[in-house]
Amino acid sequence: MSQGWLAGPGSALSGEVVVPGDKSVSHRAVMLAAIAEGSSRVSGFLEGEDTRATARILGQLGVRIETPSANERLVHGVGLRGLRACAEPLDCGNAGTGMRLLAGLLAGQGIESVLTGDASLSRRPMGRVIVPLTRMGARIDSEPGGLPPIRIHANNALQGIDYELPVASAQVKSAVLLAGLCAKGETTIREPRSTRDYTERMLAAFGWPVEFRPGFARLAGGHCLRATDIQVPADFSSAAFFLVAATLVPGSDLRLRRVGMNPRRTGLLEALRLMGADIRIERPEEQGGEPVADLRVRHSRLHGINLPAALVPDMIDEVPVFFVAAAQAEGTTRVTGATELRVKESDRIATMCASLQRLGANIVETPDGAVIRGSRLSGGEVDSHGDHRVAMSLAVAAQRASGEVGIADCANVGTSFPGFVELARSVGFGLQATG
């Protein structure tokens, strides 16, 4: 029996929350540390299934990674071309980020590799990564439609390219930049909309010359990465569920500690403020090259908005929980430009719309988003379809429902937010695991 949750109205949310480390930063930190010269310490590493899968794969490729304590990794780098071939498939589990970034990392390594994943990941298209890597000279095979598993053939002859992304994607951009480390000449990426710049910032922290600004990044091969210590900030995407819940539940006053505030990641914060949310930024500073701050959020009444399309790339992972906020706002909210959600762990537009409709929400699915009118939510049975962000978003919705909400298929929450149920309960959520 797969794990499910039983959720419903709890109490006003209060206290302080430290959410797990940023998943995107954790993936990148261990990857770059693995091909750096020397040993790097990664603190605040997310102990999730996705990031552990990436660390395990790097171990299969000959990188020694120690775990001195929970949320910490000591990575003994093997240098830019020091990875060793592994005869076994490299299992990324459910980690789409891990698979796409590893494809770029391995494309010019001169070793044969096969990247595979679970049933959910095996349905997620990798063509947008394969196309630019192939243009650089990589030889990559996949299942029909660009689906995993993907086989990366040994290659030492990548060539830098000037590539314009057809769709804004930090993962595709990062894969191409990582391949560019082993390519001859310059690799340039141009984006239709700016995306998060974790890879660029971290490359700079490891000493690789990289030029970047919103919508643009460029680097040249021929350098080396120098070991450094990385402090991973708390994951804004994980904080998002508490930001929305505390905004919606009357009487709430919650503080989230040392949350990553990368400007390409915090679109939800701006969107909620446009709707009238009371969220204050406190103690801003820089931590390991990334901006962090405490966030204090208190209950407030929200009003509907036309979500600015420019915010969508900076909140793509948070759109499911934004749907929940919109469902409890006065008036109508329109979301457009979110087609990317259809190729995540589930079709998040379809899954969220169907689930919220079952709970009584007035929400209409559109090709690239939804039209949502504020309404009362009721109890009921919904299915997250194995999608961690959908499951947690529905747990937030349940805090404002009139009855209990059964949420099916929640085991994959462990990929990004281990301990979510316990942490949520500790600040006032009505939530328990079943099955």
C-alpha cells in the first residue's frame, strides 16, 4: 500500500521553521565538488532521495564522498576529467534535475554512461537536453521521444556552441554549461526569459571564469575547478508551502529561517505580495555566494490577480501551491505561461486543477495555466500522482478545507522534503501519514 496522508484544518501556524537545504544547490554543489581539484565540504546538504541519488552516482563514478554528519558531505574531487566509467546503469531515481545535469557533466568525460530512473522519471522528456549536447558533439541515445534511459557514449571532442534556448529552463542551461567545461572554445547560452543562476554562481565560487547576467551566460573550456566549502541555503521551494499556509490560516505568525533568496527563485514571494500577503524579509545577507534571509509571514486576506508572465519562470516549482493561494483569494486569478508544468513529475496543471476541483474549488484548466476564482474548499479524496510538490500543495489546501482531505500517493515527498509531515505538524498543520 503506498503512503498517503490525512489532512485537515489544524491551528494557527506559529513558531520558527528551518526547512531542508535547497535541492538545486545541493545537486550542483556535489557535482562541481566531484570534478574539482581538492576536497570540498558541503554543509546544509539536502538529505532527500533525489540528492542522495546524485551523490551515489558520483560515488559509482569513482568520487569518494564522506558523510561526517547529517546534512553534510565531504567530497574528494577527482579533477575535471577524473571520473571513471561504471559498468552499471546510473540510477537517478526520481531526480529530473540530477539526470539532466549529469547528462551535461558526462557528455565530454570520455566514458560510457547510462542514466536511468524510476517509472515517473522514465516518462519525462530529455530531448531538450539531448539536442544542444548533440550539437556540441556529444553522442547520446535515448528511448523514442527522448525518454530515459539515456546512453552517453565516450567522447573527448566537444565543441563550444552559441545556443539560444527555445524554452527557458535552468536545467537545460546548466547541462550545456557543464558540458562546456570539457569543450573546446566558448559556450554561450541565451534565454528567452532569465532563469535561476545557481550553476553560474557556483561555478564562480569554484573558481571557473564565467560571465553571466539575466538571460545570458558564457564560459570557455580549459580551466579547472578549485575545491571550496559550500553552505547550502534553506530551500525556497520548501519554504513556499509554509508561506502560503501561514498566509491563508487565520491567526498565523510564522518565521522561516535562512531561506535562499536567489532573485531567479523567489517569484512566488512577489506574486503573493501582489495579492496582499504580509511577508517581511529580515536579516538579509549573503551565504556561500547565495543571498539568504529570514521570512516572517502573517495571515492576510488575498485578492485575485493576473499573474505577471515575467514571474512564472522564477516560480515554476511553486505554481501548484500558488493555485491553492489563488483558490482562497477574493476574486479571480489568471495564470498563463506555465506550460513547463505539464512535463514535471506529473502534469501539474492537470493534476492540481482536478484535485482542487474535487475539493470544491472553482478552477478551470487552460493550455498553459488556469483561471481560478476564490471559493470555499471541502473535504474529499485526491491523488497526488506521486508528485511531491502536488502532495504538499494539497496538504496546504486542506488547512482551509471544511473537512478532512485524504491525499494518495505521497511517498515521493521524500525526494525533496524528508520530514515534511513532522515539521508541518510542529507548527500547527492538521496532517498525518497513513498507509
